[in-house]
Amino acid sequence: MKLKIISIAKSPTTSFEDQEGEYLKRIRKYCPVDVINVKRSSIKSPVADKACRIDFEKALERADKGGFIVLLGERGRELSSPELARFLDERIRSGCNSLSFIIGGPLGIPEECYKKANAVISLSRLTFPHGVVKLILLEAIYRSLDILHGGRYHK
């Protein structure tokens, strides 16, 4: 299964580049993974909802057609590391070829965008900057894949 991490942000965050690179290297031992940065719209209120929809559509275009779409959103289900591992395992066993995680933009996620995702998960009820979310997601994915392969990273 191929993974994509699609982030809607003003510009790619470089603060965590080294750590991201380390987790990407670790994940790639188990499966291919791409990180895609979609530049967010510069549209501001009162048309922020329109900008959010446009940004989400741009992110969806970068996901593989027919692939499984996971939206990271505050209304999503929080998963433990073993639960995320089971979630990934279920996708693998169902024959899913592509799984895209979409990190929404800073203006939020419009209601209709939630409906276009196959699943919605939350990394926390707290709000974090994009770079932090991407790093946490990469670590969580690596931990889950390591669990599935009998590794010792998760204790």
C-alpha cells in the first residue's frame, strides 16, 4: 500500500525537516510514502469557507484516484497507536492500494469536505501548527507499521 501525506499550508515547514526525514526513511522500510504540500489560498474572511473548499479540492486532486482518503480533523475519532495499526492493517487486508492523509488548512474544514473523506481521525483535541501535526502523523504511522511488523519501537 502506498501512503500520501497531503498538507494544506501557506508554505512547507522546514523547522522539522530532519525529524520528518528520519520518520519517512523508517516508514519507507514498510511501504512507499510521499509528502505533498498544497499551497493554501490567500483568500481571507468573509469568504474563508470558499477558500477552505478550494484548498481541500486541490488536496483531493493530489490523492490517488480510487484511494482511501483520511481527513485529519478535530471532529475525528481519536485512536491509540494499536488502534491506528489495526486501521492500517484493515486497509491493507481490504486490498487498498493507496491511503492519503489530508491535513486541513488553518481556516478549518468546511462541512461538505468531511463528507468526501472515507474516514476522519483526530490526533488530539488540541490544535497544533501544521509542521507539528505532520511530524506527529509521521511518527504515528511509523509506530503503527512497526507494531504490525512485530517491531519493538512501541513499548
